[in-house]
Amino acid sequence: MTIEVQFFGQLVDKTGKSSIQLEYISSMVQLKERLFTLFPLLKESKFVIAINNKMAAENANIPEHAKIALMPPFSGG
């Protein structure tokens, strides 16, 4: 089982990728640990995480075959 992780905006520059496939990870804590190991520059970045097109809480569980999006903060206008 895998999950897809997409990067947007400046996060593409920090990771060098627009998306990656990861072996299934069940929690946000595990996801962040894995991403920070793969892409250390993400530790310095601010971003929000969406799971299957919905903003995710820090303690959210990740369903199988999820689509994860990491997006830089955005401002309204």
C-alpha cells in the first residue's frame, strides 16, 4: 500500500519534487518524521497538510491510499 504526497509552491523548491509515493504511513507524526528525514529543508518550512482534499489536524490518522498535499501558508486578500 502506498500514499501519494504532493508538494506545492516553495515546497517544490525545498524538496526538488512535485510529488512522491511513500509506503503507507498511518499517522501525521510518522508522516512528518519520514518527510523530514527525506527532505531536511522541510523542517525549516511552514506548511499545512491536507488529506484527501481536507485540511488535517496534527493528530489525524491517514487512511490507506490517501492523497496528501503539503502547501505553504497562504494569505487572503
